[in-house]
Amino acid sequence: KAGVTQTPRYLIKTRGQQVTLSCSPISGHRSVSWYQQTPGQGLQFLFEYFSETQRNKGNFPGRFSGRQFSNSRSEMNVSTLELGDSALYLCASSLVRGASEQYFGPGTRLTVT
Amino acid sequence: KNEVEQSPQNLTAQEGEFITINCSYSVGISALHWLQQHPGGGIVSLFMLSSGKKKHGRLIATINIQEKHSSLHITASHPRDSAVYICAVVGNEKLTFGTGTRLTIIP
């Protein structure tokens, strides 16, 4: 069974631009969660999608948004990028929702200049 | 004060030593995860537990709900165990993470 995939793996953007990251979960998994990892703040929960609906959200500004498609693939979008958005963005999929056993993707490393 | 505290932050040991990493939390939780992160960023879920003890190979995880404390033990440590180990608690159906313990095993 293929694991969780994320594209792109690396991305460089300029302040003020927007970016869209993609996550394909393990086949059959309906929950996708997104996390941000920075050296200063560590790992932080962004949001969880299940059955195309956002089920939970972390403490991030509205510039961070996401969606989930009918095939469970998910995208997250960050608008008006700031230098502080430079981070490793990880997604994780699971069979059921609510922070159950999670399978992580390799991450997208975003650099904002 | 962070909701999830890990100790030690860094740990260097010789191959074969018994390793213990501790995690304390201050909030009510429904479960706790132990994760392993290798250089390059990939994260692997090691355990998810809500009570007692779980064992997988050379890894053992325990949790004491009353004391709000969990430990991850590695027996007969090996250089390939070198990684960052992260504790994460489940509260309100979302994960809150500790800052991680960087483990280095010297051959």
C-alpha cells in the first residue's frame, strides 16, 4: 500500500505570495491532518479534514486554509506569505478522525524570502 | 509553561545502553502518541496509548494517567535509533506536541 505523499517537497516563495500544498492520503484513509514544524515553535496542529469537512482547527490566522476532495486528497493554502511561514509542513492521514493513529507524509519544506 | 514537557532535551548514549525518555503533560488527554523523526523530516508513529504499557520490538511505552506522565524506553540501543523522539497528547481531538528529545547513539 502506498504511503502518504506530499507535493511539492521543496518550495521557495516570496513574501506576499500565496502557496498551495497537496497531500494524498493512504488509500482508504478519510482523515487528513496538517501540521507546521518550525525550529522555534516545534510541531503545531493546523487543521483536520474528514469527509471533505474541516473538523478541527489549530490556533493559526485565517491566511491558512485548506480543503479536502471527495477522493480524500487534501490541499492547504497560505495566502500573503510572511517570513515566519517558512517551515516544514506535514500532513498525516488516518482511518478515523480525531487524532487517532496517524501516518505522516515526508513533508513540504517551504522557504519564504 | 508548555502543556507537554519532555526530558531530557538531548541524550547521548553508547550502543547497547538502556534509554528512557520522559513526557509530562498538564492537561486532560484521551491518548498519547510517541513519534520518531529522522533527519530530513520524516515522522513515524511508534505508539498510541491511553493506559498501561505497549511493547514493539526493543521499544516499550508506558503511561500513568493519574500522574500525567509517560515514558519511552529503548532496550539494547543501536545507532539506527538515533533520531528525535516526540511525545504528543490528544486533547479536544487534536495533537499537542512536546519539543522532542534528540537521541544520539554512539557505536
